[in-house]
Amino acid sequence: MPHTPSAKKRVRQNARRRLQNRAGKAETKTLAKRVLAAVEAGDRALAETELKRAQSKLDKIAKRRILHPNTAARKKSQLAKAVVALRAAKS
């Protein structure tokens, strides 16, 4: 356990940040699932709007280094690939 006031403060800050980071990661996973669900349902318009929201959130998460930027880019690419495949299937 921390003894100094500054160490106690760091423990409080780290706990608060950890909760925020976990919430951000959970939200990105939820948004990715929404994109994939829209692709599965064949709803192109919904998939594209959800893709835009997911990409935006992934960019914000990567900017704050909650996720590694390459991981965020890979996830964005995977989601975009699924939406493009849906577009090709509809054409």
C-alpha cells in the first residue's frame, strides 16, 4: 500500500483511468459487433453508418494509446473489408 500522499493520489488516478480505458475498449467491441451484425443481416446502409461510428471510436482510442495504433488500424480494416464484401454481394 502507498504511504505518501502523492503515491495515494497516483493509485486513485490509475484506478479512474483504468475504468475509463476499459469502458472505451468495451464500447469499441460493441460497435464492431454492431457493424458485423448489420453485415450479417445484409443491411448495407446500417453497416456503413455503424462502420463510420466504429472507425471514429477506434481512432480516438488509438490516439489516446488505449489500443496500439496498429491494432486499431487492423480492426478498422477488417470491418471495412466486411462492409465492402457486402457491397460487392449486393451488386
